[in-house]
Amino acid sequence: MKSQRNISEFILLGLSYDQNIQIFCFVLFLFCYVALLAGNLLILVSIRCSPLFHQPMYYFLSHLSTMDICYTSTVTPKLIADLLVERKTISYSNCMLQIFTMHFFGGTEIFILTAMAFDRYAAICKPLHYLLIMNRTRCHLLVLAAWAGAAVHAFPLFSTAISLPFCGPNEIDHYFCDIFPLLKVACTDTRITGVLVVAFSGMLSLVTFIVLFVSYGIILFTLRNLSAEGRRKALSTCCSHITVVILFFGPVIFIYLRPPTTFPEDKIFALFYTIISPMFNPLIYSLRNSEMKKAMRKFWSPSLFSKEVHS
């Protein structure tokens, strides 16, 4: 590996050179990260400590909240800390680790969102067989498959990154290490590698996005057979899922499903799937879900909840 590279660290150019903008971003992203941690931990603990954990949808939601925390924590703490320093650096080993963990946790989140779509399909389109289809063993297997699929997605990208030779400029025009910015500073012809990354990472995002939207299209089409109350409840749940899917997949597809190059706008789009989407997930899933709000009130304010029940 030493013969392939002459650098031990990379310089991250970050979001902006303007000091005032950096201070503003520090306050904003610190607030977002604290809100993200608090919101996802609130959902995680509320589900784990209530009967909702035994329901497949909330079982997957607890895993999604865990992935949101892990995924964002691979990037955001470093971003926040770098906003306070003039020279933003990351060691070669930490850069490679960041690439692997980002794509691993991000891939797991993609497959868990797919499992959640399958759960809603079974609940709405096959209600009589729902408990048989989504038994706890199958739920465990779907989560295990999500982890395995993420590993299959992340390891080739990680192998591609560590095989790149770096011998010249070490400035990455981004706020974290990712495969496309690294291809730009590698001292070799990376056109074929870039096409392989697009085919592997970009197509995974696009195919999953299409599968999810077809699934929710079938679900929405099936809603016409339900009662008005059933339609309202199912539509509320599906709208929450669809909102999360669009917030996450839209920027991801823009970044990875295109010719292997980088644009200044990439950093803005990356904020959506690294910070904004994970921060809004707890709000989207809790504010539109009466069962989730009830479980949160029951766990965090049991005396207040009991008064509401008796009244």
C-alpha cells in the first residue's frame, strides 16, 4: 500500500471559505445533530419499551432510527468540529473507514426502507395473511438481509478506494470522504472505475427507488377497497414512508447516478441524506402516527397519560 500512495492525510475543503458562514453552519448543524440524536433516541427507546416493538412496522422503525444515528455519526461530528478550525484534515485510514461506514450504514438504511415497504404491502394488500407473512422470524431475516446486502454494497466500494494510488494533490472538495471526490485526486485514469461505481452504487439506488415507488403505488391502488377510516390510517402511514423515501433517495440518485464527476452543488445535496433526512425522520414518523405519539406519552409521561385515559 505504501508504494501506491505518497500521502498520509487529505485536506477537506469543507462547505465554505467564509468564516461567518462557517460559524452559522456550526450552530445550525450542531442543533441539527442534537435534534437528530434526541429524536431518534426518543423513538428508539419509546418503541423498545412498549408493546409496539412486537409489531413489524415499529420493529423496522427502531432499526431505521438506529441506522440514522450510526449513518449520520460517521460524518456529522467531524463536519461540526472542522467548522471551528482553519485547516480541515482527515488521515488516510480514517478517510477509508469513513467511506466504508457511510456506504455500509447507508446501504442498510436503504434495505430497511425496502423491508418497511414490504411490511406495508403485506399489511394493506394481504391483511388476512399479514401475521403469517410478517412473523418475527421473517422480520429478523429481513434485517439480517439488510445488513448482508449493505456489506455486499460497501466492500467493493471500500476495495476500490483503498486500491487507488495517491501521489499528488491531496485536497478533497467536500466535507467528508466519498468515492467520487477521491477519484478526482487519484493519480491514475479513473474513468472505468467511475463507471463501475455508477453502475454499482447509482443503479442500486435507482432500482431500489423504483421498487419502492411501485410498491407504494400498488398499496395506494389497493386503498380503494378499504373503509374510509382504514384508508385514512393507511394513507397517513404510507405518506410518511413516501416522504422519507423521497428525501433520502432524491439527493442520493443525483449524486451517484450520473457520469463520475463532482459539482459544487454536491455538498449541498449531500447534506440532505447525511443530516436533513435523518433529522426529519423522527418528526415524520411520530407526528403523523397516533400509536407512536401514544407510546411516547405513555413512556415519558406515564402520569399524564393515565390522566388522559381516565378522562
